[in-house]
Amino acid sequence: MARSNVNMNYDGLKKLRDQLAKIDQTDEFFNACAKELAARLLAKVIKRTPVGDYPKSTGKTGGTLRRGWTAGQNSNARAYAESLSVHRVGTDFVIDIINPVEYASYVEYGHRTSNHKNWVEGKFMLTLSEKEIASMAPRILERKLEDYLRRCFS
């Protein structure tokens, strides 16, 4: 019976093992994806939020509702989204985006006038922004996934 000398080089398999270990850190990736989508949503909703226009004699300034999206902080949408916490619900990664201004829902969905005879239409700033982000999300996430995999396998 003939014998053969076969030398095996396992360096490629070891490298693949190490690269696959990097992919195992998926929670960080999913958190980053959630924050990316939240930042884009906030940027859109802030632009759509109307600012009140008051006569100078009232002493009021507009923009309370718009500032409410970032909890009154003077930061941009991306910086504020990075500060938000991501929590996991089943297989979903969730970020709660709220506007704590008490009349936010009335501006969003509409309301009766004070004399109860007319209706003020809602601005749907959050609803419309959510729909836009939902349609953009597959492309955004696909790009982020490609970058993530490229970093893991480089």
C-alpha cells in the first residue's frame, strides 16, 4: 500500500473562525441599526413639526413642540438618538421616541376648536415620518449590514 505525505495548512480555517467570532457580536450591530433609524426618524419629524407664530406683544416664542422631540436639549437628532436606550422585546430592538409636550397628540392627530364647532386638521408629522423611514429602512439596513460584514471579514 502506498503512503502519501499530505501537509494541511489550517491558517485559513483559523482566520475564518476568528472572523465568524466577530459576527457573534450582533447585539451591538442591532443597537447601532436601531439608533440609526431613530436618528433619521427624529430628523424628519423635527423638520415636519410646526412652530407656533405668536405676536410679539404676547411674549411667547414658538418651537416648544419641536424642541420636545429632543427633550429640550439643544442637540441634533443623531446625538440625541445615540443617547437613547435600546431595549429588547422578544426578537425586536426597540427605542421609544416620544414628545412629552402635553399638546403634541393634538397637533399630530387634530382637535376640535375651543368652541367645539370646527375641527383643526392634524399635521401627522410623526405618522408621515414613520412611513418614510419604513420605506427607506430596507436600503439603510442593507448598507449597514454590508459594511458590518465587510469589517468582520477584512
